[in-house]
Amino acid sequence: DADVTQTPRNRITKTGKRIMLECSQTKGHDRMYWYRQDPGLGLRLIYYSFDVKDINKGEISDGYSVSRQAQAKFSLSLESAIPNQTALYFCATSDFLAGTDTQYFGPGTRLTVL
Amino acid sequence: DAKTTQPPSMDCAEGRAANLPCNHSTISGNEYVYWYRQIHSQGPQYIIHGLKNNETNEMASLIITEDRKSSTLILPHATLRDTAVYYCIVRVRRGGSTLGRLYFGRGTQLTVWP
């Protein structure tokens, strides 16, 4: 969905480096999410935020941190990247006030940690 | 959230209807059925959702059995661009809000052939 953008789209880094993935949305949604996807597997939730002051851990938050800088921006950081964090990362947004809370996904960031 | 079971793969001729089944025998009364699809490494795309009534939108139809233990996503006239992994997800909706999470399983790989 073009209303949810992620940068960078591809990134190759080395073990131990700090990496930040950014997500921006123009949909005006209050909720934002970070997922990762490993080959052949479904998506797993890393962190989610219901508003700027509300950050929650998902099922696989170890090794990650997030920042909700504004309603429209939600960043994911890997403080010290390791090879098993090589994955496809997706940001998503949803609008609780709309009633359905349907999530809309960005195009993804392919991260490779060497 | 209730667990879902989907066949790992299906195929369909272009122009024909694609019927994708999903079993959710442990679904409870406050859980919705959602369908998403993911076209090769792109961000998951929302398709449709429902509670107990059949639903239709511009993309697909959702048929939910009367006991709500299974559902079928119907793509009425499949095209090559519908080749994707389709995910059936059940989500709790409590007191007007949801838990915010989507639990993705392995989904069904639908291949549409010419």
C-alpha cells in the first residue's frame, strides 16, 4: 500500500552494526506494527504501538527496540545486528477508530546481516 | 486467538473461480475471520473479513458456515496476478477493540495457471 512506506527497501550490514528501519504512513492511523518474516514462514510480531505514548512488545522483541517519533512514524532498531536477524521486515498500520482495525502493510525491508 | 488450518497449496485455471478453504473449529463468538494475501515477498494485502454473515467486496467473497467452524474465500474470476499465498486469520474483537495482533500461519499457496 503506497500510503505506508518503508526505508530502506534493502540493506546489507555486518554483525554488530546498529541498524534502523523506518516506517512512515500518510493514512492517519493511530496504530503501527513491526513484523518479521523468515523464508517459508508466516509473519511474526516484533513490536506494536497503539499511539505515540503506547509501545508494546510482540512475540519476538528480544534484540530489537522501537521508537514512535510521531503518529505517522515508527522506527525499528537493531542495536547490534546478528545473522539470525536476516529477514524480511514489514511495517503495518491500522485505524482503531474506524472500527475494524484492519491492518495495512508496507512494501517491506529486506535485511541481510553478514 | 483460534488456530486455523489451510491446505498448503491449490491451483486454479485463469478465469475460473478459486475457492480457498479454511478450518477454524475452535473459533469463539467474538472472533472475526480475516483473509490476507502475500504476493511473492511483497507486503501482505488485506482482502476481506467477516464475523458470521457472508461478505463480498470488489476483490472476493467470504462464505462462513453457519456453525462458523470453517470458511471459504472465493476469487470469482482468478487471474495470473492472483497467484499468491493466502492467509486465513481469526482475530478477537472485544469491547469494540481488537488485540491488534495478526497471527499468520503458513497459508495456502494459490497458483493460477493460464
